[in-house]
Amino acid sequence: MAEPETTNWKLYTPGEVAKILKVTRRTVYRWIEAGILEAARIDGVYRITEEGINNILKKGGKGK
């Protein structure tokens, strides 16, 4: 039987994303609430994928 594919997803906290993007944590939360930055709630806290960070970089943080 074949092994299922595994994905090594790196999930970031809003604080980590804020440091990476050089914005405040509040800005990250505003982007999440506005739908600009995709995030998932895991155990009651937001987590953001590297793809989500890359998407916000492509948009220039403005949700364009």
C-alpha cells in the first residue's frame, strides 16, 4: 500500500507574520478580519500559512 503524501506546512502566528511583514500585530488582525490575509483558527488562535504571507506580499498589503 502506498504511503499518503505528507505536506510540511509551516504555520505562523499573527505575531510572527507581523515581524516578517514589518507591521503591527493589530494590522495583521485587521487584514484577517477584512479578508485580505487568509488565516485559519486552530485551537482558538489564528495561524497563517507561508502561502498566505506570500499572497499579501504580492498584493502589497493593500488587498488589491
